[in-house]
Amino acid sequence: MHVLIIYESIYGERIYNHICAQAPKDWEVFTWKPPLIPEVVVDDPEIYLPEEMPSVDLILHLAESPQAAQLIPEIVEQTGAKGVVVSIDYTEWVPQGLRNQLKRELNKMGVEAVFSEPLCSLDVDHAGFGGANQAYSSKVISQFARHFGRPELRVTVNENGMIDQVEVLRGAPCGSTQYTAGRIKGRAADDIIPSAGLMCLHYPCLASMKLEQKEGGIDTIMHSAGKVFNESLGRALGNDNAGQKPVDELKADDEFRVE
């Protein structure tokens, strides 16, 4: 599989580094950093792209501006990508109106795009958390999501009710799953949720702490990421409702996101 990762700063760089470290050996991962784009509406995207781009199967968009996101259709045209995953860890980078526009343009090109909010909610046939799930059918995106996305764990609990082993079958693209799996070992299984989700956020989570209107009320993308981990851990422990518990006592002015 050939993947092009578009990123601009430490946010995308950490995800890129983790994917390179964990990807199957036969994958080839390319990167491209978009230039600063001064115009609000990008009428001629080709002027901001290099003369040649690699031929790839999938684009993982981690850039941090609406202008960079507007380049996606032209990048798809140049690379021949068959699927696009756009990380929504910060809403302002790809607002809802722009998502709709990109989806329309890419659909006309026969290419499916998934806007994963948060990125770690990506699964093999859908993305999103709670009532915001987005179903998809792209085989290329599904192939990527079998390796990186919504955490999938295998947990062993000993006779004393303590977590003895945690095997990461699939981890979040940023690496937070492996980090949190190491921290919950040796803790009591009965009360590890919801505090495990908070540990995940202390990685630190790369998603936004901005309060926004979500399906279930006012929440943040970062909180959703913590709930995604709790939900996955709950399934591994046989508690399918664990992800609905609130993530411990984070406040909107707490700052865990890497700048």
C-alpha cells in the first residue's frame, strides 16, 4: 500500500512517525508539506503543488488550514489516490461546509473521503463517535483502518482482578493506544474506566479542547477521543457501555494538546 501523508507541524509529524514505525513492511509512506497559502479561497490549487507527486493508493490529510484542505482534489488528481482520510481533530482546519464541498468534488472523481472526528475513531467501515458516525465503503480506507484507527485491545485480568496484560491489536494513528495500554497494566479492572480515557488524553491527545455542539450536547473532540479509548477498553473487558461514561474531570481550560 502506498500512502501520502500531508502535514505541516508537530501535530502531523507525530502521527507520521508513529505510522512509519508501525506500518506493515510492504507499505510505502510519502509525505508532503503544503506551503503557506495567503488566499482564503484557492482558485488555482495547482500553483501550490510540486510538479510531480508520487502515485499512491491513499491520502491521509493532517494539514492545519482550510486552504491546505482545498488542495485535496488536485492532489488526488495528481497522485491517482483511490481514497482520502481527513483528520478532524480541530474543526477550524476543515469546517463542515468545506467537508461537504470536498465530498462532492471527490465523489465526482469516483473517490471516497472519510472525515474522521476524531482521527482515532476511524474503523473498517465507518468513522466518528456517538451519533456522528459516517459510514463508508472504500476498500483502500478500510485497508488502512485495519492497522490504524479505533483502538482494539486484548486484555488479560488475573485472579486478583488486576490488569495483567494488554495487547494492542490496532492502535490510534497518533500512538496514544500503546502509551495508555502500558499505563493501565497492574491496575484494577473494575474501576479502570473512565480514568483510562484520561490517561489517553495525557499522552498528550492531539485533538482540540474547544467546546463545540455535538450530537450529545456540548463537548470537545478531545473528550470524544478519551471516550473512544474507554469504549474500546470496555469491549475488551466485556463491558460494551463503558464508552458512555464521562472522561474524568477535564475542564475546557486544561491544555493537553501539543502546539
